[in-house]
Amino acid sequence: MDDSLIPTLALATLLIVALIAIVGLVMFKRKPANQHPMDKAPDGAIATVPVDDKP
């Protein structure tokens, strides 16, 4: 086996693993159950918490 293929194999492996991780993260975040409940309301507006300023 030629020694010049080893760095190429290492780089290809790194890029493939990074691509799989990015695709997995995107698929995970697209699922509604995995999103933060305060990010957005169902209508697309940013959710707010009512504050009672009266003592």
C-alpha cells in the first residue's frame, strides 16, 4: 500500500463523519419535540411570558 493514500483516507474519513454529524443534527433539530418551547409559538411569533408588575 502506498503511504501517500493514508492522509487522503484520513481527510476523507473526517469529512464523511462531519457530514453525517451535520445531517444528524439538522434532522434532530427539525423534530418539533426537540425544539426549545420559548423559541417560537405555533403561529411563528416569538413567545413571550406575561409579567405582572403590580405588587
